[in-house]
Amino acid sequence: MSEKIFTSCTQGGPVFLHVKDGKIVRIRPLVFAENEDVPTWTIEANGKRFSAPKRVALAPYVLAQRARTYSESRIKYPMKRVDFEPKGERHPENRGKSGYVRISWDEALDIVANEMERIRSTYGPEAIMSRCSSHHEWGHIGYKFRTWGRFFHLLGFTDIFDNPDSWEGWLWGTAHAYGFWWRLGVPEQCDLLEDGLKHSELIVHWSNDPDATGGVYGGQESTIWRIWLKELGKKQIFIDPYYNSTAVTMADKWIAPRPGTDAALAEAIAYVWLKEGTYDKDYIATHTMGFEKFKNHILGKEDGIPKTPKWGEKK
């Protein structure tokens, strides 16, 4: 019999690990019984009701975590370059060339401690650099504020602060331009889904393959959403040189611009919006900067070349 242990991979989802004799034998997502008290949401649109399935959506790589844990290519022990002697010949010219030999944990600790002491006394504490990644297995308490930060701040060091490397720009910053802030993470927002189900007539996926790229934080959670859109008769157009996997099953129309020409397509669409006055004027007024300059460019007031559909057709 194997032992079942609950854990969370943080960026992948909660799972049960089945462990036997101290080794992982299988990984399974949580399964909720229909009558269990697991709340979900329901959206009513066009006389139909849509609810999120009572299941855990996992990032695909989580299900392969067992293979990763026991991979033969994983570095399991301290290793030292064969021609590196901390107190003798270091041969820095052979970095990346020479092989490695296994050493003990005690020897590895001595090498690291002695090197830190040498560098600090020779060059000062700022010569020691350390960092804590924003994307890893969060198998510790306190994240960047745990013992790592305490140790290096006592020692003195140069902190390579790696942000913005994640949501800081594309979500937290651009929320001011998008006009909404409903949900963190890669998966599409549930509120955006409600708008789409209730109020849209057409969905445009521009250089977007959601079924193939939505497998990070929420797994394939949003795949069923596009099925619902299709069930309600919402048209979906895909603009992508590649006939991507979502378009294969969901596209009512696939537009394949030559790579590098889709900017001209966007400008031609903007020209029609500007000439016909069909763009969202309130949104432009409250969520954009430099619109007049963009407008002058599209209408050809800067270079004398209006970005008409006929102009875009030749690009």
C-alpha cells in the first residue's frame, strides 16, 4: 500500500502524492465529489447556465514531476571541477570544458564558506552577489524573506533584485491600460468570460493559441470556455500565420497574414474605426495617452499616407 500525501506545487496546482517506501509512485490531482462543499460560479447567458467543473486544473508539467524528481540528469550531490583546487591551481580557463567529480557535503560546505570569507576580506562584502529567483519550487517558508535574506543581510552582499521579471509589467502595469483588474495569473479572467458570454457577438484571437498556452497556473481551465462560446453561436476569428491548435477546432474564420505584416492589418482596421467613429471614445479618453498622435499617423496627416485597407492589402 502506498501513502497518500497532499501538497501544493504553488505554480502548478494542489495534488496528491502517492508515496511507497519513501519514493513517489504516482501524482494525481485532487478530485471533488459532486456533493462535497466545493463552491463554484455560474454564468447565465442566452437562457443557458455555465458552471466551472468541480476539478483541479493542473499545469501539465506537475504531472511529470515524478520523472523530474528521479531524472538521471538531475544533479543530486555536490560536484567539483576536476582541475579546480581552491587553495591551489584554479584553472579558470577550463570553466565549461573540464569534467566534474563528486565531493562530500562537508567538503562542499568548506569550499563555499572559505571562498566567501576570502572574497569578503579581499574585495569587501559587495563583491559577494546572491539572488533568490521569483520562479521555482516554493518548498520553503518565507520566500525571499526567509533564512536566505537573513543570512546574506547579516553577511553583507550585493542583491541582484530580478524584478520586474513576471507580472509587474504585463499585468500590474498594463491593468491601467486594459481597464480591469480582476484576477492575477495567466488564465483568462472569469469576469471577462462573463462579458464574452453575455454581451459579445465576435471574439478575435490575434496571435493567440489559448488551448496550447494556457497550461501554467490554471492548467487547461479555460479550454471549456471557448466550447461554451461556440455553443452560444459566438463567432471566433483567429489571426495567426500558423493554423494553431485552438483555431483548428474553434475558428469560424482563420486569417493568415504573412509574418511581419499584421501591424499593417491592425493599422487598416484602426483606419476604418477612426473614419467611421466606431471606436470606444470613452475608453480612449480614460485609458490611453498619445491618441491624437496615433490618429494623425493612421489618417496619414504625418506622412501623407492614409493607412487604408487598400494600403494594408499591399503590405
